[in-house]
Amino acid sequence: MVKNIIRAENECGINSSLIYFNRPRYPDSNLKLSSRFKSIFNFINSVDSSKHYVFHSVYNVKYIGMMLAILIKGAKYSIHAHGSLSNHCIRKSKVKLVFFKPVIELMLYFSSRVIFSNQSEFKYSFFKNTAKVSFIPNLIKKNDLCEGKCRKIKKIIFVGKVDYYYKGIRVLLRAMSEFITQHPDYILEIYGYGNSKNIEIESIPQSETDLNQLFIDIDKFNLKKNVFFRGPVTGKSKSDLFQESGLFVLTSNSEAMPLAISEALSSGLPALVTPETNMATYIEDYKAGIVSENNTDAVYEALCKYDQIISKDHAAYSKRALILFKNELDECNLSLFINKFLKSL
């Protein structure tokens, strides 16, 4: 997402580049990168008062020195939250709550702007100064649709990191265990990864606690015939998956603005989401799926609604999903938000 923003800023005539300490995992030859900084001292010496800096993360001790250097040298900075300022996120550990929160609040105080994906992400954050808020949503390119793809209406998919704290995995599994007692022909396929994106399904290490918990819960809730972990999915395989499935589901406790939901919608795939995904308003406004509170009973009822209503009128929901993506989530709209942010500085 950061690379998309930088690319859009350059297209808007802004000389924007990416500052990094560690080499990007997925280099992009078309993206202008600044020289890699080997240490914070290299960065401090390079600070230019004529530039505006944007932090795309907050949980890093280096940022304390970087923030001070920027302020001392008369430059300005903004913070792009990307979900990091949510109340749920900050409560994950005592280290975040006790050490990082005071530092982050200091960074927020001196920042020029604080950027959220949308109003919903701002709502679920602990930052409340509306005067400083700007919005730049996570927008993506549309998936290329293949004509003649046959959807498996009773195939539900989850795509993303298997993370029990953030993704509401156990709620989803419990709801599925109730749902399949009446609808045994439905399946849930879970695509994703754990702490490492490079995993072998046949030999998942004990260090992957959430993935191993997933297998325990699948067994515990008697889901072996209906719920399957498929591992990571990328590229054309992911695009095909979105186009052949019936429902995308994400029952998260905290997010920024998940790209997987946008990818699903761009393929005409209706979505079942919780308000904490920050995508609920889009889904409700366009009637492109279901919004459910993040508890077992509510998710179970949402699955039943999918079976009783959406599955019987799937083409209409699919069409509305495509309209939603075009109007709200297509990256061709990104420059509008970038220009609005730049004007606010």
C-alpha cells in the first residue's frame, strides 16, 4: 500500500520517495527509492527542513530519534496509521500500552497530520483530535475477471494472516461449527500464513502458535470435514479463488482497511465483515454482503442470512460488489485523496 501511495504522489507531481532501513521484501524497480539508511544517525544527518516526512508505522524505537531530528531541524512530519492506532492494537501487550503509547502520543502531538484509511478506522482509534485528521484509503487495482467462471456458492473463503488476536478466528470457527449442523454441504477454506509467509503445510513448526491452534480448534469443533487450511495463495491463483468462491469472510477485531476485502469485491465476491474491518459502511451502503458483530451468535446468523438470502440472489450481490469497488476502492481514485491531503499541510 505504501508503494501505491508513493507512486500516486509522484504522479501528482510530488517528488516522493521511500525511506527505509531494511531492504524491502518485494523490491519494485519502477518505484523511486532513497538510499538505504544503515543507521538512524545516517537519517538524522540527512533531514532536510524543506521536506515533509510521513511515518508509515509507529512501533519502532528508532522513530523517537527520527521525530526529534525532524523537529529540531525545522522539518515537519505526519503519521499514517495503517491500523496501528486502534484501541485493540495498543492493548495487545503491556509493552505497547506502557512504553509505546506515551511515545506515540508525543509523536501524534507534534505531527502535522494523522492519516487514517477512513472514518471507521479513526473511530476505533485512541486518537481523537479531528482537526489533524486526513483520509487516504487503501485502494487497489481491479482484478482481471475471466468470463465463464462458475462460482461454488457454498464455498466460503478466508484470506489473510492466521492471527487469533486480530482476525477473530475462533469466533468464525465456532459459528461455522453451529452453521454446518444445519448446512453440512458448506465448506470454509482458510488461505494464509502465520508469523512466516513461507510455510509448508505438511511441516508447520511449533513456533507457529496460531496456525497450530487453528488445527487444534478445527478438531475441537468437529470441523475436519468442512474447514480446511490451504496455506498461502498469491497472484493468479488468488484471483481465480475470488472468482470461483461464494462468500469472503473476515471477522476481525482490528484492521486498517484490509486489501483482501477489496480484492474480493473487485472480483464480484460478496463479503461478510465485522465493523472492526472498517469496511462495514461500504458493504452496507452498496448491499454487497453482510455486516456482523464479532461474536459467535451474530456470525452464525450472518452465515444463515447468506444461505437464505444472498446465495439465492448471488448475481445481484456480485454486481453490487463490482459497483462498490469501482466507486470506492479502485486505485484510480487515489490521487483525489493524495491531493486533498497535500492541500491540508
